[in-house]
Amino acid sequence: MDPDTAEQARRLFAGRIDFLKSAPALKFLPDPDVPEIAFAGRSNVGKSSLLNALTGRKSLARASVTPGRTQELNFFDVGDPTVMRLVDMPGYGYAKAPIKVVEQWKRLVRDYLRGRAVLKRTLVLIDSRHGVKDVDREMMKLLDESAVGYRLVLTKADKIKASELEAVHAATMAEARKHSAAFPEVAITSSEKGMGIAELRTAVLEDSGI
């Protein structure tokens, strides 16, 4: 990790970050005028917590114990003036949501991924306790088909033993190598303990190309 880039990332995310809007459909998307970094993951993977940790906020993205709460694309402006946007995508793989709602989420996400020229990278969050599941592979396949580059990010790394984490990390790296659009390195994070947050912040800055 380059120290200068890491410091630039720290300063950027310590500065102004505002919730911009929620988009339940493509027609509500903000103008594509700055780079976007999207966050994807199964329901309850810790997406909101990671967004809050990256930005040093307690409640920028509302964490919820109720899986499937995020049903729209939520956009956050970073910088003053805005230099990039973070996009919180609907959680996937939550079986209890009505089928019609799930299909709506899928269509929204698919259309966003395939048609958003300013989308620079997607972070696909994987719960360290469970590893890569079939629903994660479905998302990775969708990203492969959409030719959207993505990073796999292990979350909640503090919740398992170091030896188990090592095994999950190796298995996730092996999975990444099977996918054409996946970044070869897998990030390890813990929002609660701050593990890997500075490194991921730096990666997000580099991926944005600003």
C-alpha cells in the first residue's frame, strides 16, 4: 500500500460525505458525472457496517438486523465538490422477501451494472464465517457477463479463528481465479475492529481513477 495514496484516501473519506438519493428504478439514477464504486453482498453480510467504517461515520448507511432492508440503489457523494460516489446495492439471497420484490431488485441491479459507464468497480462482500455461497457466484457471474471489474471482500474477519480465516481466504482466492472480471487479490476486513479498512479505502480510491 503506497503511503501517499493511503493518506490521500484517509483525507478524502474523512472529509465531506453526504447521502444523495435512493433510486428504486433506473430513471431515478443521478447524472453519470463522477466515478462510482458499488457495494454488493448477501443480506446481512455487513455492507452498511463496512460503508460506515470506510467513511468513519456511525450511521451513514443504516445497518439493520433485518435482512433485505436495502431495496434500492443508495448513492453517497464523496468530497466537496463531489469527486466520486459510493453506491449501496440491494442485498441479495434473502429468501423471505416476496418473489416479486426479489425479481425487481435483480432487474434493477442487472440494468444498473450493464448500463452504467461511470461504474469503475464493484466490491462483492463475502461473510468470512460462511465463505462464497452459490448466490455470491450468481452475482459474480452477472458481473462477469456485464464486464464490470470487481473485488471480493471478506467481512466480519474478527468473528472466526485465524486458521479458519486463512482457509476461507485461500478458498475465496481460488474462486476469484475462476472469474474473468474478478480482481485476483481478496481483501480481509472487520468493520468492528478496523482490520483492513485503511487498505480497502486506498483500493477504492485507486479503483475510482480520480
